[in-house]
Amino acid sequence: RCFLEEAASLPGVVALGPMPHRYAIEALRRSLFTVVPSILPETFGLVALETAAAGKPAIASDIGGLSDVVLDGETGILCPGGDHRALGAAMERLLADPESRERMGGAAHARAAEFSPGAVLPQFERAYEAAIATRRARAGG
């Protein structure tokens, strides 16, 4: 059996399976929060960022790029990778505390703007300009 079949058999769980991106984003907007229980480091926490852009907190594994996107206690909750008890406790915490969900969701939405093209591209441009200047200085020219 695949993971979705196993998840769908649990009480209170609706496993939607693959869907077009626009429907996944709409599901994020209608959710209370998102859980990203990665057990291997991700290069970048795109699901967590999409969650933040939807104004929702994320509960995520504290590994890889997820910890760059989710600020523990501010925009969501970080848990040790593979620690299902910590994930469960974090979910119970956010389910029981609508004020924290709202506060973290607002902070997450503001944080998402830090990853927008308008915010990130100038940083890349400055890094390239610095690399070019360093190379020219080393080349003597």
C-alpha cells in the first residue's frame, strides 16, 4: 500500500492525492496550517514558502532549507526530523491556539515577501557584482 492509502485510512484524514497546483494553493488558503514532515534535507522549503504566502503557519522538520523559511515560534514550528511525537505535539498546539495560528500566519505572510523576486534578485546581483570585482582585482585589472 502507498502512503496516501495508509493516510486515508486514518480517522479524520482526507488524502487528496495529486492535484493541479492551483488546487493545492487553494487547499493551503483554506487550511489552519501545513505540516512538512521531511526526513531528508530539502534544498529549499517551497511548500513552507507557499504556506507562508497563503498566510498560514507551517509545522516543519528542522532540516535543510525548511529552517531557512520557517522561523520557529514566529512563522511556524520547527521539529526534529523524523520525530513524530514532536510533530503531533506541534499540531495539537496550533489546533488548540487560534491566536498563535493567526499571529504566526501573519508573520509568515510578511516573511514570504522576503523571498519574492523583487527582494531576492538584487541580492543575487550584488553577489555577482562582488564576484566580478574580486576576479578583476585578482587579475590585476
